[in-house]
Amino acid sequence: MAIFRTRARAGVITRAAGAIGLAMAAVSSPAVALPAPTATPTQLYVAPWGKDSWPGTLERPFATPARAQQAVRARAPRMTSDLVVNLRGGTYRLKAPLRMSEAAGDSGRGGHRVIYQAYGYGTPRQERVTISGGRQVTGWRPDQRLRGFWRADVGGLETRQLYVGDRRATRLTHDGAGFLGTLKATRTGYVTTSAVPRTWRNPGDIEFVYRAGYLEGRCGVAGVSASGRRTTITMDQPCWGLAQQLYGGTELLEAPSSVENSPSFAPKPGSWYLDRSRPGHHELLYLPRPGEDMRRARVVAPVLESLVTGTGRAGRPLHDIGFRGLTFAYATWLAPSEPAGFPAAWSMYLRPGKGEDARTLTVPGTVAFRTAERIAFEGNRFTHLGAQALEFSENSSYNVVDGNVITDVSDGGILMGVVPPDQKGTNRGNRISNNWIHHIGVEYHAASGIWDTATQETTLAHNQVNDVPYSGILSGPSDDLRGIMRRNRILDNRVFATNRLLEDGGGVYLRGEQGTSFADGAVISGNAVTDSKRGDWNVGIYTDDSTNWVTVDRNTVYDYVASIGGCSEEWGNRPVQNVRYRGNFWDDTVPEWVARREFPGAWPPANAQNPEEGCGEPHRLAFTDNSLLPPRNPRQACAANTACAAVLANAGPLPSYRHRLGMP
């Protein structure tokens, strides 16, 4: 049975996490709107050619965003209009993250905003501005030992990513672990009869990657030793112990999907390795792609782990700040390189806790606001990032993310709500709209385009999510966080090409209690979810374990393994219940291993041999005026149906945004 339903999922993850929340939600609210300016904005200017000793005028601009931030703090208490920081075109390489806080005076005042924007924002003369956490790598020379490789000295650099000519390079990798012979997992790692691991150079840099169903994680190698014909691979602790706990034993661990990060592996053009064998004197190795000249190539290594952070405190949120027309790029995230590694499920990973309990943490946002209100991101680009792109959490409300592009990030796109390890919080009235999120989860594949872990009155509308390794939109708290979500809306989104690598996810994935009745539950309406029929199990609109109080209204769903359905986990008191489907168009596909019920959708059965695995019977489902598309040609049938075609035409970013987003 392809669907991965064991205690490892519902038990270990939930106990360790305390809160596996998957969500995306939404409701328009007047409180979301930022205050309108009441006077001519005050202008400050920053330019790469400026000086921080200058006054920040158009003719004599500051040189750094940090200096402009100081000027904002000095002026904010006397604000009588919006305060706009105009960044002239170029790249601003941060030496440290730009940290904002209510206590330090970064908020707008008196109903006015502080806005950081590209010079000329919203006009044909808007300049290109990049906020970078990277450093340029120069001084490349041919390597004397590895044929075809080039080498550069980088001092004490630590990074997990490298970009050459604006393209992400890949770490040296052996895809598939057959060269390791037959692995047997032990308390400390592996034993094998293969002699290959004995030849690895710098084995302490190597990571094993594990992938199955919706899971993907990684652990590092501590060392390799030999005794006769037996090779012993000792894995990093505490990662190895945490991985055994999370993945429910050794079956998954004995079949790693790949092994990464060693010059001993067969190279492919565009691959790289950071040689850390001499502390403080690290060297980058890179095998150029055809046509790349390393004497002229622009090479950037991310250094910072975050670019912009904003924090408030209880009762005093950071507030009224805007970011417009900026590119946030070149940041890494080093936690997976720690001895605790990256034993993970979804965008969460384990760290040691008290006693035998593990703590669950969430991959952070590279740009992250916590306890913040009325923060707006409009017309920005997030790219070449090593964690999640953007985060709003810890009691953040009435924030707007509108018209942005998120692509080429190592984990997820947008994260918001009650984020593990937190188990409570109020995140209300946020709006995420008209964004294009694609090709995310590049390094940590169990990621999603948008993940709302528990909010209220949130609107998620007119976004496009495509070409993602796992789910497009995740919505819902864990069963331990009931009573949080209500009145959320997922409206008119275009989702396709999901689950390109991992299974047991889908286009719009819901789980958990979404309200207390249909009146205050979630509404999923007007979405077009298509073209993702891969693997044994993924679902267009997926109502998974413990989904409760959801209206699925006037959506178009086809070319998934299953159009609708989910796992109703009776054994854990987490049944799917109170879901009504009205006026939808779907092909009602069901995988061969799931028997059809008398009602639509794919609803896997319980496991007769082990009631604590498998699924059960959903309760109180209602189906009204839904239309069946022929499974052999649903696209053509939808195009020929005026109402179905209208859903497709209306879904995704509004026409006025599409050109600005660079959409084809």
C-alpha cells in the first residue's frame, strides 16, 4: 500500500512536534488594508555609490540599508507622513541581517508607514535592487588533483549552496546507494561488506539522504572504519538516534536514496564541493558546465542565514512597514550540517529534547517577521535561498503578501501561523494574493509552496503554485492544536505540477479542525488544481486525517492520482468529517488499489491486520451539483464547458499582475 500510514507518522511526529500544522487559509478583512498616506511622503535614498556619512538625499545618498534604518529610527517618532527609503539599482551585500524591532523604533507611527522600495517602484524606470547575503568568490584556478575541477580559496567560509552565473550548482552526489552493497543498520550506523566507503575522502562531510512517501531527511557521517571484510560507517549523533525514532526503525534508513558531498563521487558538470579539511583555510571545488569560464564567471556563495528579521513583543507588535520591488537573494541555512542533521518530515525537523522526547522545529524563513502587524511585501522576488523564503509567525496579523515571485529556494515558499514548536498563538486577517511560487523545495523536497500552520480569517487568493516536489498549499493544524483555525478562505488559486518527487500530498492539502461549523469553517472555492498524476498516491484536493468543517465549492480538479479524498484515521480519533462538495468539476479518478465507494473520491480502507495503520470511513460528507469530467480527456471536456473553463480562466494571479510577475 503506497500510502505511508504508521505510528511513525501519527505518533512520533505528532508527539515530538506537538504541532504538525499544515495550512493555507483566508478571509478578506478591512483590517488587512494598510493605512492610506495622508501627506507627501518623506524620502530617503540609498545607493551603492553613496556614503553612510552623507545625509541620505537623492544627490548624496547613504551607502547601506543599515544606515538608512538608523535614519528611519531617528525620524519615526516625529512622522507626519509615510517615510520612504528608496534603494538605487545594484546589489547590497549585507554584513549582517537587517534586524527590525518594535523596541528599537522600526515601526511606522501615527498611521503612517515606513517603506523600503526599489527606486522608481511601480514605474517603467524602476531599478533592479538585490538584498544579498552572499559573497562573491574570485581567484579560481585549475585544480591539480581533480581533472576538470577549478579551485578557490575561501578562508573560513561555511555554506550549503553555491551559485555560478546565477544558476544553483549541485553538491557532488552519488544517486542511489547500490555502490554501498547491502547495508545493515546498527545502533551507531551501518555495517557493509562493500569496501567502497573506505575510499571516501573526508567522510565527515558526507550526508546520507532518505526519502519515502512524504518523508525526506538526512544524516551526516561521523567516520568510516574497517575490520577484515566488514566496513563500519558510524553516523552522526544525535541525528542517527533521532532518525530512527522519527522513521520508525531501520527499514527506510537501510535504503538511502542518495549520498552527497564528497570529491570521491563521480562528478557531473555544475557540481561543487567545499573542502574543509584545513580549518580556516577552506577551498571551493567546482566542475564547470560547458561554456563556463571560471576566470570570468560570477560565483556567489551564500553566507548569511537570514536577510531581514522583524520582531515585536506581546501587546507591542512591530507594525506598518512595507517592502516593494526588492530581490532577496543568496542566503544559506546551516542547521542540517550540525551533528543533529536533518531528520525531517514536511518542513519540520527534530532536535534533542528533555528525556526521550524530541523537539520539533520548523525550517525558518530567510525573511521572517514574528509578532508583527500590517507588514506588506509587494512586488518583490525571493530567490537563491537556503531555507524557506518568507515567514509570519508568533502572533502576526493583518499582513499582506501580494504580487511576489518565489523561486529557487531550498525549502518552502511562504510559512505562517502557529509554527512548531509553538502550540498557541493568534495570527489573524493575513492576506496572501497574486503571488507566483514555483520550483521551490530544491534541496529539502518535503516542502510546500505555502504552509499555513494555524491561522484565522486569512485569505489565500489568486496565487499560482507549480512545479513543486511535494504539496502546493498545505492548510490545517495538528490534532493537538484544535480550536485555533476558523473562517479561512482558499480562493481562485492555480495549482499544478505538484508532487514531482514525493507522494502522499497534493494540490490543496487540508488536515485538522478548520472551525466549529460550516459557518466558521474553511471555504475552498474557485481553485484550478490539475496535471499532477505521479506516483501511487496524490490528491488534487486532499482532506486528510482529522479534517473537519470544510466547504469545497466550484473548483476544477483533474489529472491527479485521485481528484478528491483522504485518509480518515478512525483509530486515532482523527476522522475526516463534515466536508461538503458543491458545484465542482472533477474527473473523479481513483487509484487501482483503492476500492470505489458509493460516493465520489478516493478513501483508503482500514488495515484489517493492524487497526493502527491505514484509514477508515469518512463521516458526514455531502455532494451537491458536482460535474464529472471524463477521465480520458478532462482538459478538453473542461474547455468545452463554459462554467468549468471559467474556473480555469479566473484561477491564478489576476491579469494585471501576470506581466509584472514575468509569467509566460
